[in-house]
Amino acid sequence: MLIKIFPENPNPKAISDVVECLKKGGIVIYPTDTIYGMGCDIKNAKAVETVCKLKGINMKKDHLSFICYDLSHISDYVKPLDNTTFKVMKKHFPGPFTFILEANNNVPKIFKNNKKTVGIRIPDNSIIRELVNQLGNPILSTSIHDEDEIIEYTTDPELIHEKYGDVVDMVIDGGFGDNEPSTIINCTNHHFEIIRQGKGKFNL
């Protein structure tokens, strides 16, 4: 199903419909402030496994990211942050960044990779943040790639729906996406290491 939601003023009924889909274990493709993402409720293990299977993700080795509504969500899933890390994240969120942090015991067991880390995203996009807010917990985030050798990411939600409409439950049309991913910053070694330079310009 392709559902149109305007980012400037997300329709509450449409948001509610998507949240109900997520609560039932649905897989949803949604806009962010960078590229379109595929995800599900992080608390639904079967849905998480389905997303990983669709994307060819090795859950024991690959970093998986959560989309949170705001910084208050983060303490539920990561080990306590030092003041510097918290201030840096507050400065860059919401925005096109993924911060790799040490996971705590509240992270669902299915996410426990060998590195015991989790990526945290708070996109500057009202649609996905409102979905997380209404759901009440983070949503799994993994990027929609394109098989074209030149264009790495698909930006047109209608084309995304053509490709994935038969394997996911909902595709949200929130307008054209970007084709540059988030900047990934590793915060687990007590300093900030950029491990992928993306759309976000990181500065201390």
C-alpha cells in the first residue's frame, strides 16, 4: 500500500494507520531527512527478522540503527552517556547523523550483535518522528538501496513502491528523498570517529 503523508503537516489519521500496521508486525518504508528507510517495531522479533532477510543483513555482525523521537528515548537503550557525548548529540539532533553507542540490556536480544552496539538516529523529518512518538518506542532503520550502478539510493517513493510494494506492508510517500545517507559517528571509544561521511557535517 502506498500512503501519502505531507511532512509539513502529517495527517493524524494516516499516522495512526501506519502505527497500527507497525504494532501488528508490519514492515514499513518511510522518509527521513536523508534517504528512504525500511523498518518495523524493534520489539517485534519476527518483523525484525523479516527486514533483515529482505535486506540481506547479518544481525550478528552488522550495525543496526534505531530511529528515536528525541534524546529522552535514547537512555532506554544505551549505556549512560558522558556529558560531552550528550551535548554533542544534542547539538546535532535532529539531523542527518547516526551515532554508534554501547547498547544496554534493554535492547531486544535479537539486536545483540558481537559488538554490543546500536546506532541511534533522530532524523529531521516530522513523519518518521511522529510515527515513533505515537508507537511509543523506536523503529528499526535500514536504508533503501538501488541496484543501479550509478544511483546508489532510490529517491522516488513511487518507484520504491513498485519495487517493494509486494514485500512490505506500507510505503509512505513523503515526497522525494535524498540520495546521500547519514553521517555515521562512532562514540564507543571515548572519542568521536567519523566512520562514514554522509549528508551531515559534524563539528564539535
